[in-house]
Amino acid sequence: MTKQATIDLLKQQLPGFYSAEQVIDMISKIETEVLEAYEFEFNDDQIKTLVDNVVDEIRDLGIDAVDDYELSLNYKEIELDSIDISNHSVKKAVESAVENWVEWFKEEQSN
């Protein structure tokens, strides 16, 4: 149901404690406040900073990013046959980078 359909329905069916106008006014204010709290745009530099932060966090994991690997010996050469990435470690690194970036973004917006 859309906002307008809800308002129209309330106008038709709302007998009770609040008038239809009061309920419509309350709904309009709440929706506006919620939208204003979440409206923002990122510029290219901010997105680049976030991506760089994520890459740095994953790079800093080092061997912790690897769950398992398989090696084979081919004459005098050691070959890496497979590698399993630690999803948990990578997820934590990305979460950390994004959380830090969001804090930075909030501070930037308040200044």
C-alpha cells in the first residue's frame, strides 16, 4: 500500500480518538523525518576512500585470510594447487573498514 492509499483509506475509515487530519499529519511527519535521516550521496573520492580502506584491511590480514591450501611437488618446483579463503576473516575485515569509514563520513558531514 502506498502512502497516498493509506492516507485515503484513513480519511474514509477513521472514527475514533484522533481525527483523520491528526493521523495524516503524524504519518507525514514521521515519513519525512525518516527520509531526511537517510538521504545522502557519496562522491567519487569518498567511494575511492572506502574501497581503499577495504583493500587495506584485507591485505593486512596476511595469512589469516587463508583457511587452507594444497601444494604439490613438480620435480624441483612447489606448486600451489588450491587455496581456500577465510570468509569469516574477510567479512570481519570488510565490516571493520566500512564501520571506520562510516564514522569518518559522519564526522565529515557534521563539520
